[in-house]
Amino acid sequence: MDERLLSIIIDSFPKILVPGLLVTLPLTAIAFAFAMAIAVAAALVQFARVPVATQLCRFYIWIFRGTPLLVQLFVVFYGLPRAGLTLDPFPAAVIVFSLNEGAYCAETVRAALEAVPAGQLEAGYCAGMSYLQTMRRIILPQAMRTAFPSLSNSLIAMVKDTSLASNITVVEMFRATEQINATVYEPLALYIEVGLVYLLFSTALTWLQGVGERRLGAYQGKGG
């Protein structure tokens, strides 16, 4: 490796890492929080088979699971201004990632809810709880423990998917790398470098997922 290339790699590392810490991770965290709220609400509506609302949830899930995330970003950021609604890049990305991930996570949470034995709901009624109390105190906690590994995988995938936000001018890690490359033109080294940073973030989240799963396993063991 020549000195110029080594110097570029060293100099570019903080320029890539800082947008990762200040944009990529916050974008992921905010969007995933909203996605979970959407997912739980949609899953509960479907689990309860609420008339009309269930069909609306299925339609929402069908649309966002059946169309590419990149297309959704373009529709919101570049398309909505034609309808008189203009959004800044970061809020647009948050909205799209939230809705897209919420659709996938809704199916995960719904499946987890349906995996809880039906007797648990009856037990809540026998204890004098209402339907909402039973869902909040008995059914949903069990379902979320079951869904935890899949939801964690979705979070890790979202970290990598945020690179698509560069297409709507969000200056996250990948776009920062593109800007550096436009100046020094060392695509192989720079794109490998940003890939390693994504790998670093994903590895940290995978480790946290393992910690969470072990703690949930210990909790379930004590509960049993």
C-alpha cells in the first residue's frame, strides 16, 4: 500500500465515522422506534380482528412490503413536492424507513401474538382483567420476547439499509464516502472502508442482541 492511499484511508476514517454516529445511528434509532409503534398497533388490530381497521392494516403492509424501499424514498422526497408537500431529507428518510420497517415488524409481532397459547387470554379474563389489561400485562410481553430475535435482526438490517438515504441527499456514512471519493477517487479502498464501519456497527448490535437474548432466556427460566 502506497503512502498516498494509506493517508487517504486514515484521513477519511473520521469523516466516515462521524456521519455514522451523528446521522446513520440516529436515523436508525428514530425510525425503528416509530416502526415498532406502528408494528405493535397494526399487529394488535389484526390480532383482535377489528373490522375495517384490519383490512386497512393489511393494505398498508401489502403496499410497503411489496414495493422497493428506494422507490418509497423517491416517492416521498421527490414525488410529494409535486403534490405541494416538501420534506427535508432527514425527516423524509425517517418517515419512509418507519413505514417500511413497521410493515415488516407488524407481521413479526402478529405471528408472535398468535404463538401465545389461547389459554393465556382466558387466564387473564379469569383473573378479572379486561381485554386491554390482559394484552398489556400477559399476551404482549410474551409475544415481544418471542419476537425479540427477529426484531433485532430487522434493526441490524435497517442500519445497512440507511445507506439508501444517500439517494435523497441525506449525508450519512455512504454519502459521506461518495463525497470523499469524488475528491480523491479511490473507490475500492473507500467503499471497503465504509463497509467495515457498517460491519462494526452491525457487530456491536449483534453482540447486544446476544446479551438481550441471554437475559430473556434467564428471565423465562426463572418464570418457568
